Amino acid sequence: MMRRDSPLSDISESRALDSRMGWIVLSGFLIRLLYLGIAFLEVFRDQPLFQSSLFMVSSVDYWDIEQRFYQFASRVYKWQKIPYVNYPLEYPQLAGGLFQLIYSFQPGNFQAFALSLHLIQLPLELLTTAIIYKLALHIYSRRHASVVALFYNLSPIVLHTWVSRYDAIPVFLTLTSLYLILRRRYLPSFLMVAVGVMFKWYPVLLLLPYLSYMRSEGLSQKVIVSSLRVLGVFCFAVILPFIVLSPQFFLESYVFHFGRGWNYQSLWVLFLLVVGRVSEGGFSSGFVSNVSIFLQLVGWLSVLTFRIRGSRALIMACSYVLMVFVFFIKFYSPQYAAWFTPFLLLSLSGSWDWLLQVLLQVSIYVEYPVLWNLRFSEVYPYFYWAVASKFLLLLMSISTITLHLLQQRSVQDSAQPELSDSDRRSGKIEDKSISRFEASE
């Protein structure tokens, strides 16, 4: 009989884990193929899967892909423009480069452009699934890790975002970065953050949790500075040519989002409803805009009040900063939920937590696209009920994460002695999950 602690037992267990992860990734692949088929059926019919006077059920929204990504690449190509030099785009440079690359293969063919964008993101989504499973496995049981990975692939917001936007790319990069930093690969981790920032701005929010975690783990100033240098050098190398060629258009691309006003899915529409100042035009500056940015900044900085030690604490801190940023944002969009969903799935574990996440996902999908057409209705306020429900559930999720982080800090203060400076320099680790994470690799 094989001993459980024998090398053969370890090999057998490793193969079992690889087999389970393979089945989970295969399931994700089949789910996405089915979803892509449904989305293409909807596009072919040129109408939602179901639509009535009150609500609609839809699997895809091509507005951003057609009116922003494709139109940008098409105009740059046809008008012989230089992106970010004499033709601005509100997305970072690597995103614009990707749109141009896809367009160049079949110029003028929107269907090919959209399909290529889906297919480019498909393997990244499968890799994201594998990373989620591996991260969950080193915190929870195999069964729980499988449920987390499957939940991610069945999330209506994740699936809708995959075929309607390009956010699956920065999501993959942020999860890869998290995996690398927990493996103590700090320079590659910060490089992944840098690449993510050059596709979408939001990965920069992870810097504070990362730096706090690195400080708590007793890393030297040299390692932290080197990691930040990798991020800064990469981003600067990408944007430098555009700064030199046209500072004006470069800044126009970067400040675009600061000038955007609230939209009907944001927290501020509820505020404006209360004070009676909602109008179809909205406004792009003033009190609400300034308060929104201020609260986002305060929320981001507040993560420094937590002691971020250990893998689960870091994951929860990342979830916290992303959710707080989205909560106070003035131009909310459904794909923002895809940013924090994998981190939130990895953070919570109880029955109440699962119910909370299911309700949150459903409320976001009900808000958009199900009740989206009722945003102008003065007779049926269901859309704004969905908006209110979404933010209430999001606030409850933030509160739950905050409570977990505070509880973890109190446990660490009372039960775990501080390491001395010499112990920290020698590489001793208190967090068992990290030791287990590294040992299994």
C-alpha cells in the first residue's frame, strides 16, 4: 500500500489536482463556446434574445466594440491618422495598438474584428480560470476551489463583458500579477500591472495593497523600489513617443475620463433623484464630480489602515480597493463588476457570502441589460430599484470584506508575535498559506 507521505503519493495527488483543473478549464471552454454561439445568434437576428415593453434579455452589446474600438481603428486606417498624436482615444496605448492590429488583418470587416477580439480573449479567460482555481486551492478545499472557478465562468457579467468589451485582458493581467506576487516574483508581478495599466487604468489601484503587503512581509526597500521601477520604466517607454510627438493629444486621451459626467447606473443618479436634479443631459463637473473623485481617492488610501499580511488578506485588500473605486465612480458601467469579481470570489467563503455574491451578480445584470430601457420611464421605476439594489449589495460586500480584514488584524495582533528585523531579513514567514503556496509549487 502506498504511504500518504511518500513521493508516489505526492505525484498521485498532483496528477489528481491537474486533472481536476483540466476539467474545470474544459468546462469553462464549453460554457464560453455555448455563450458565444448564443451571442452570435442574437447578432445574426439583429435583436435581443427576448424583448418586451418593460424588459429585455440580451447576451451581447456591440456598441462599444463598433462605435469606439472598431471606429477608432477604422478612422486611423482610412484617414491615415497617428493614434494619440493627431487622433485621440480614451483608452491607453496598448489597447489602441490592439484595435489597430486586429483591424489590419481584415480592414472594413466589422464581424471579423468583433470575432477576433472574442477569440483573443478566450484563452486569457481560460488562463484566468486556472489561476483562480490555483489561488482558491491554496486557501480553501478542492471542492470550494472548483466552485469558485465554476462560478466565475457562469457569471452573467463576466460572460457579457467578454463578448462586449476587452476587459478580460486586464482582468487576466491583474490575476497573473496577484499570482506572481504571492510566488514572490515581485518584478514580473509589477510588470503585469504595468501592462494592465497600458490596457486600462484600473490595475494601478492594486499598487497600494501590493506595497502594503510587501512592507508587512518585511521586504527591503531595494526590492520595493526595483518593482516600482519596472512598472514606471515600462509605462514610460510605452507613452514617451506619444508625449514627444504631441503632448496636447496625449493629455487629451488621459484627461477624458475626468471630464465625464454621471450616468444612469451610477450611485450619483440616486443622489440626484433624492435632491430632484436628474435630467437627461446630466452634468460633467461640479459638486458631484468633485465629491466622486474625492471619495474614490479616500477609499483607495483607506486600504493602508489594514494590516495586509498573508495571501487571503492581500486578495481581500485588492477586492476592497476595486469595489470602493467602482462604488463611488460617477460613470458606472457593468463591465466594472468584472474587475473585482475574481478577487471577491477568492475573498469570501460562507453561505451568506455566496448568497450575497449571487444577488450582486443578478442585480447588475437586471439593471443592464434587462431593465435598461426603463431608465427614462416616469411610470415604472424598476430600473432605479435595480440600481439601488446593486449599490446596497455592493456596500454590503465592501462591509463584509472590511470586517474580515479588521478581524484578521485583531487575530494577528493577539495570536501572532511580530518577527524581529533579523527574522524578516532571513526570510521567515508567519503566514502558513504562503508557505503552503510555495511548497506546493
